[in-house]
Amino acid sequence: MHQVKKTALQENYQELQEPSKYKVLLLNDDYTTMDFVVMVLMVVFHKSLEDAQAIMFNIHRNGKGLCGIYAFEVAETKVAQVGAMAEQHKFPLKCSLEEE
Ligand code: TYC
């Protein structure tokens, strides 16, 4: 593939930038149980029971909610973990990623 060589100035600028962060969001649905969502928030996102319950109810009421903000690889791993747990338990729970 054709690559355009960066100038030293461009390379310097890129090195000085903080790496982008990504929001991990859980989406509401009508079938996943509240207990399962609370468990996912505690296991995958390391929330306390109280925080997990508050986040779950926020998602239930508003359609989606923020679970955490991470570097890309961490965010991607959490989305995959939620997907695998949901599939294993046959829930349609969806998790998505959004650049901050
Ligand atoms: N709405 C679901 C119910 O009433 C609970 C739920 C909350 C599902 C959050 C998904 O991300 C979710 N059982």
C-alpha cells in the first residue's frame, strides 16, 4: 500500500497526543434479566453492587448507559466479554463502544 512519509514535526505532534479513550455502553432490551446485567457490571466492569444496580436502572430507564471509559484494547475486550457472557446465557444483551 502507498504510504506518505510523515515529517519529523508530524511525528512529534502525534507522539505528544494522549491516546484516544473509548466509552463502553450497555444497551437496554426487554429480555435480559436485571440480575444478569448487575452481575455483568460487577464482573466485567468491577462495579460495587450498589453502583451496578444504579447503572442497570439508568440503562433500563434511558435505553443505554455508560459502564466505563478505557483505552481501545481494554474497551474492545470488555465488549467481547459481555458478548460472550450474554451468548452463553442466551440473553440478547448488547454492548457497544464509542470514541470519547
Ligand atoms: N430492561 C430489562 C428488564 O426489564 C433489564 C435490562 C437493563 C436489560 C439493562 C438490559 O442493559 C440492560 N428485564
